[in-house]
Amino acid sequence: MNAQSVAREGSAAPDPDPAPVSRRRLLAAAAALGGAAIAPGVTLVEIARAAKPGEPASSKVRWGLLIDANLCREGCKECVLACNRENGLEGGSRPVDVQWIRKVELKERSTGRKLGLPVMCQHCAEPPCVDVCPTGASFKRADGIVLVDRHTCIGCRYCMMACPYKARSFVHEPLTKQKPEVPRGKGCVESCTLCVHRIDRGERTTACAEACPTKAIVFGDLADPGSEISRRLREVESRQLRADLRLETGVRYSGL
Amino acid sequence: MASEILLPQHGERGFWLRLAMGLGVLAVGLAAAWTMEHEGHVVTGMGNEVVWGAPHVFAIFLIVAASGVLNIASMASVFRQAHYKPWARLSALLCFAMLAGGLMVLMLDLGRPERIVVAATHYNFMSMFAWNVFLYSGMFAATAVYLWMQLERRMNRHLKAVGIAVLVWRFLLTTGTGAIFAFLVARQAYASAVLPPLFIVLSLAWGMAVFVLVQSACGEPTEELAQRTKNLLGVLAALALYFTAVYHLTNLYFARQHEFERFILRDGGIYPLLFWGGYVALGSIAPMWLVWRRRATAVSLRLAAALTLLGAFAWLYVFIIGGQAFPLEIFPGFEASSSFRDGEVAHYAPSLPEVLLGIGGIAAAFVITQVGVQVLDILPSADD
């Protein structure tokens, strides 16, 4: 079983080591105390809430992205290229090619205003893809990341019919040169994993956010009021795509 | 009554020939499915926009019509209409066969058909698809029991009770099939509460048309039965057209649906053509005219049934393919463009393998019907 399917919502295991104070915990506490002296409070809270590598996903966090359309440069596709590199995607643009993230260029009909922004899986709190999946292969982790279990996806594509964001792709051809940390397979549906392999390693950014030259993409914990993403969401007006559906997306947009 | 029925000549030689033909077409369909499985869905016309293509048109037709073809059996055992009784067994066998053909196509179109056991062992009860797995397998079981009750004289006394259960299950099954689409909140074409009842009515009309054609290949019905079948086909075609009109008229009332309706009814190229020409004119109005004109003959009834089936395929193509071809409206008020074809009408052309798989499903239903008719006491006999 791959790392993505380890921890489903509500299945977060209780602390496997209830020993009073292990050496590992003591060292972690010491590191946290040392860090507290030099790091800003925001970073401290994020470290404290983050799961350690190998630990189940926690419902105390809700990972998400804030995308500022005002900062997204016309013609720039660094986030798309970074996603393809990170996840071993081929990067084609035929109707049968997989695209986990795409740059959408928009023109407002009434005013002619132009803008661009990347669109990927919106990691909904109420994901229609999870509701419709007959086998439960589409699932939401406790930390809000929506994934596909490659072992139980039968390739019916009902989730693609249900997704309001056209965020999912079907693997139409045999695959080569896959990345070990990003399992994929012909005949299965897939989409943005919010770089879950990074998160499960303890890293705190996605490939797209890291690659964005203007820092238009901010990754963080929506459940943590002290995180940068929460702070920015308090300061600027933001929107959810298809907010009328009330899916409570984990990806938010400003400047739209 | 039995003396009025001209029994068919279904000799041994003819049976083997028909069976060989059916198996040949089925083998081609299975080879097409193997190609799709081996090469991937890249050999089909489907992509990341139109994710359900020709196989779904065939599969949904077979499943929906399978429910409707039981009209005859229900009329005989539930509503005690004696004219239908001699043909009730064929009606049940056809339901079983078409359901099997439809499910075969649906299953072989999966990206991972070898994982069908996963679908049978992992259920997400929030999913309409998962519920449909129960509805389809339940329909198989119910129809098998129904057929047994019909064939086994000692069990005839339970026929009405089983017939009622099967009738209820038929409505559940077509409600479930309609709900697969009705629950898709994301797409302009679907997410409508009228779809489940619309699917029920479509199933009644299409099933009736299938029965008329199969019956005509098996023998001549009585004049009385032919007259009733004719009227029923006309009424059901009219009802289906009415529900389809309601579906589009409700959409036309909502401003947010105007663009979609303009696409599907006027500007969408092949889709309006198939809708107005294929479904409305040839598939609905022409059959009604054929069965209700003064000098309607047995030939006009058959022609009406064939046109109804042509209309069924046109309806499903427009609904399933056209519904997906229309772009998702993710950014209302904006023109969108991207490498993933946001804002564009999706292009779809069915490829040979997927059409052959669909025809293979019809062949599977044909083979099952042939074998059933040959080995069981299916066709009207002197005892009826």
C-alpha cells in the first residue's frame, strides 16, 4: 500500500507510543524550544502541528493553497513545469494527456479584464469525486488532501464526471519512468496530490508553490490561524471556485 | 389463442448458424475490449473531457431497454392481461440477456476491468454507482426467478407476487440509472430531478420497441396483441418525448442554463442535428405517426419500433456525449482558455474498438436469447 492510502479520514491511529517521555520526544522538545528562541511564532506553530514523517495524517490540520491571480504572470507556466517534474508527468497537452495543474487564461466578458491562474484539484472538504466513487478509491485524508487509491481505482471515470473543476485525468496509455514516490498506473484516474509525498516526509511546501517566481502560490495549514496562508486569507479578499456548490475547497483564489 | 399464433420455424441448422454469427460478432467485440485494455483508452475517441463515450451509449441503452422489455411480462402477470401471456417468457429472457450484454460493455470499458472483483467487494454507499451494482445484480436474480416461475407450472401460482416484485425492481433500476446522471451537480447537462422519471419512461418505450422487433422475428402475434402493442408503443414514445421536453424547458427557464441549451438544441453541430432529426423527428414523431395512422400494418409497427430504437441511440448520444462536450463553467462571466481546453467544446469521434465493444454487447444479448429460446420453453406454445 502506498503512502497516499495510509491514512484516511477518521482512521488516524492513536499515538502508537504512549510512553511518558521517549528520547526522540525529548530531543524534539529540545529542538522546538531552541527554535522558539530564534524563529517567528508563525513557524513555531506550524512545526508543532505538523505530522512527523511516517505518522498518520491529522485532522488538526487542513492543507490548502492560496493563489493570488494579481501576482500570476502572463505566459508563465513554472508551476505547471514543476508539477510535471515532481510527479513524473509527461507534460503533453493532447486530450488524452494527464494534466494535474494547468494555467488558465481568463478574460472578463463585461470589462475585458485579463488575468491568469493555475487550476488543480481544489481538495474540497465535501468532494463530489469521493461521494460518487463506487469502490471508495477516491478518498479524503484527515488533513483534507483528496487522493485516489491506485489499488482500488477500477477506472470507471465517474469521479471525472462529478468533478466541477475538471481537475482529474485518466491515464490513457502505458506509463514509463514513474517516480517511486508518486505511484501511477494505466487505466486509473489521478489528480493533484498536493505533493502529499513531500508532506508525509515532513516538508512544508508543494512543487508548484516552490517554483512560482512571484510567490503567487502560498501553501499552508488553513486550520492554523497563525499560518501564513490563514493570515493572508484574513487580509485579502479571496474566493473559492464554484462557491455556489459549497464544497469548501482547500484551494482559494484572490484577485479573481 | 395459441392456435392463432404462427409458431416460428427454428430448426437446428438455423440455430447453429445464428449462434455462430452471434458468437463471431461477440468475439470481435471481446477482441476490441482486449485492445482497449492492452493499449489503453488512447485507442478510443474518449479523452479527459468526454470520459464516457460510445460504450456507455450502448451499455446504458441495453440496461435501460432491458428493464423496459419486461413490459410484456408485467402486463401478463401483474395486470392479468391474457393477450400478453404467451410472450411473457420471451420478455423475461430478453431482459436477462440485454442486462448481461449491457453490463459486459460497461465492465469491459473500465480502465481496470480485471479489478471487477474490487467493485464487488468494496462499496461506497454514498455512490449511486455502487447502488447500481446492487440494482443490476438484483435485477439478474429477480428476472431468473421470474423466468423460473413462468416456466415451471407448479410455481405459476407465485407469478403475480414475483411479477410485482420485479415491476418494483424495474422502476428502482431505471431510477438508479437516471440518478447516476441526476447526482452530477457539476455539469450543466445533468443534475436534474426529472432524469430518474425520464429514464423510467425511456426504458418503457425502448424496451417495447426491442420487444416488437424480436417478436416479429420469432412469430406473428395475434391481431389483438398487435393492436395493443401498437398503441402502447405510440403512447410510450409520446410520454418519453413529453419528459424530454420538460427536461429542456426547465433548463430553458434558468438563465445559467441558457448557454447549454443553445448548444444542445441549436448551435452544437452534430448534437442538435441528432436531437431534432434523430430523436424528435425520426425517433418519436415518425413512430407515433406510423402506429396511429389509419392504415397501420404489421410492417409499420416494425418500422416504428426500429425508428424508436434509432431515436434511442440519438437521444443517448446527445445526452451522454453532448452533455460532456459542453465545457464546464468554472469561471462564470469569464472567457477561459488553457492547455486543458478550458472553455472549449470537446471534440469526440467514436473509434472502431469502442463501437465494436458496444456491438459486442448486443451480440452477447443475441447469443443468450438464441440459446435460451433453443433450450427452454420460451416461445408461445399450444399450452398458452
